[in-house]
Amino acid sequence: MNMYIGNLAYNVTEEDLTEAFPEFGTIESVSIIKDRFSGQSKGFGFVDMPDNSEADKAIKALNGKDIKGRDIKVNQANQKTKGNNNTRRPRY
């Protein structure tokens, strides 16, 4: 399950997230989204865990937990569907 991790302090690293999740199960990947020009964190990221029941335990345990001075938000990430990238209609 891919999980959205929000409200991250800008100094939280991928290593910090990696250290927060292993007690709940296997971590497949961790990524913090960064501004492409400055390299600064945008304050959110994603953690992917292959076992959904382990991911559910992590969500329940870590949602609202303080990491580096901020209460993080953890929930299941919205899945992008092909062809659903632009919901606005073009103007003619």
C-alpha cells in the first residue's frame, strides 16, 4: 500500500521516515517530494509497504505522531488513474 505522509517539517529526511516505519513491517520505498529548482522539501512524501495489513497498522499508529516538531498526517495515498491527470476542460 502506498501511503501519503503530510505535514512534514522541512528538515525531515527520507532516513527519518525510514526509521519511523520498520516496526510495522517491510518498507518497499520512501520518498520525500522536493521542489525541482531549490531542492527544498515540499512538506510531504510517500512510503510504500507491500503488506496492506502492516500499512494499516502504521497508519493507525503514526497518524498524528510528532516527528521533528510537527504532527504528521498518514493515510492511504490516492491512486492516479490513467487519463485522469487533467480534470479541467480546455477553454476554446
